[in-house]
Amino acid sequence: MGSFSKLAGVDILVTGHTGFTGSWACHWLHRLGARVHGLALKPKTSPNIFDVTGAIDVLASHTIGNINDFTTVRTCVKKHKPKLILHLAAQPLVLESYADPVGTYMTNVQGTVHLLEAARLSEHVSGILCITTDKVYENRSWIHPYRENDRLGGADPYSASKAAAELVIASYRASLPSWGRQMTIDCARGGNIIGGGDWSDNRLIPDFVRATANDAALEIRNPSATRPWQHVLCLIDGYLTLLERMLAAESGPGQAWNFGPDIDDCVPVKSVLDHLAAAWKPAQIVYGKAVQHEAQLLVLDSTKARQTLGWRPRWGLGQTLQATAEWYRSFYQDRSAVAQITLDQIDRYRGV
């Protein structure tokens, strides 16, 4: 795993920086010496990791704004002149996409267009990393892991919106020569991200945490659904690898990358719950109705990232769930300690 020393002193814009992954990424980038700029909506939950870890204090600039508004995005990019952009801002929830498909498509597709266009018009941006999802693939519920050249699709609005965003990304990438513009546009497709500090609705770990903390029942829709689980730091490690690669002019126009765990860590929901019960304490589980079109099996093939980038997750599922339980236990015992625990876990993952 690289030291990412080339990112020190670089202006990097993180969209969605007030979210779960964005907050972890800001802390890690700041620890590397990068100048981190943020563009996002206000945190959507209370509590939230951005506030409880004091992430605002590591930012060179902090813009509250909506990527659905092009003027906001363009102004932010013009003002702060980032060299690199980590595009995390999204509507990331499958169930929310059923409730608000229009808002989901607007944010995930048009918001990506706004970001790419603002970057294209800036002479300072040399690379953009757009984060999509493992759910961009046309899910055939087969046992073979999905590779980067497999067909995209999406049966639910969230998955389809992310697949559509990938078409936008590919079209911008292919059109750069016509605009006389040199810029790398990579996209990263990650598995199910878990870790401390996520309080989103209708996500397995936050739902488990709320049920455990409140001695309430935990409704599970599909206990046999298999997913590629990994700690948020495993994915950020991959993102930083790609960002640093852009600085070395090795990336060309860009491409798609899978970042998934080892095959042994692609396990059913029930197995994750059993691990959490052992690492913390059991929750009272009740079983509900599965969501329409919710995939039963989804596994990524990350061979390209392993062979080309030298990336692989440093933490397996056991370490991931131990770190996740440690973070939430600490929060509910003494929330003033979680800022330091966040930094400690980053350093532990980095091996420093």
C-alpha cells in the first residue's frame, strides 16, 4: 500500500464531504497534508460523523451547496481551483430511490454532469474520480464476480441512476479530445461500505447500531442476500491510489475500476449480523418482506485493481467488523473520544 506522499499540498475537492465516506476521506487526506475543499449538503442525520469528528476543522474550504445547481458547482470549482476532484456526492440509498426517483436521477445523473462540466471548463482540474457502486451491473444473480467490462444495468432507480451516470462519465471521457481538453476521468465501483459513523436509514450496520443502542427490534429484509462487505477505509485506500496515479500522468483519459473484498468476505447478511453480535452484542431480529428487485447475489472481480494498482483490502471482514463495533461502542460510551478513534483507525489501517 502506498504512502500517498504525492498528495501532500495538493488542492483536492471532495463532493459529498459531509457524508459518511466523505468525512473519512477528508480526515485521511488532511492526514496526508492535502488541502481539502468540500462541497455538499448539510449532514442529513443527527448524529453524523462529520460533526462528531470535527471534520470541518480539517478543511481548507467548506461549501454548503447542491450539486443539482450548476452555478453552485461551477463557482466552487472556479474559486478553489482544485487539481483533483473526488466526486462522492449522491443519493446513495435504494429504498430512498423508490420513494424519490426524480430526485435520485437528478442528483446522481445531472449532478454528475454538472461536476464534469465545471471541471472541463477549469484549467486547473487534471483528474476526477467519480464514485459509483457495485450495483451498476446488470445483475444476473450468477455466481461469477462482475468485471469492469460486464454489461451495466439497474432494476431499481438507484442502480439505474448510477449506471446512467457511468454513461455520462464515459461520454465525457470520450469527448475530451474534441474539446481539446486533457483530463483523467476515472470511476470506482465499490462494494457495500461499512464502518463507524454511518447513521443512514435502511442500511444494515446503522440499523443494527440503532436497534442495539435502543434495545429495539431489527427488521431484516433478506438475511440470505450476499454482498461484498468492506470497511470504508479499504475503499478510500483505492480512491487515493487512483488520485495519486493521476498526478503521475499514468492514467490517460481514465477507466472504470472495481474495488471489492476477497471472495471469502462476500457473505450473507446473516453472517455479518452474527459477527457483529460477537463483536458487540446481539440484536433482536425480526424478518420483513424483501424489497422488489433486491439482488440476492452480488460479488465483484477486483483483479484489475489488484494487478494494475497493487491494491487489495488490508482488513478482512473480521477486522472490519471489530473496528466498526469499536467505533460505535466508543461513541455511545463517550462521543468526545470518537474523533481520536477515527484518526487512530486511519493510522492503524495505514500501518503507521
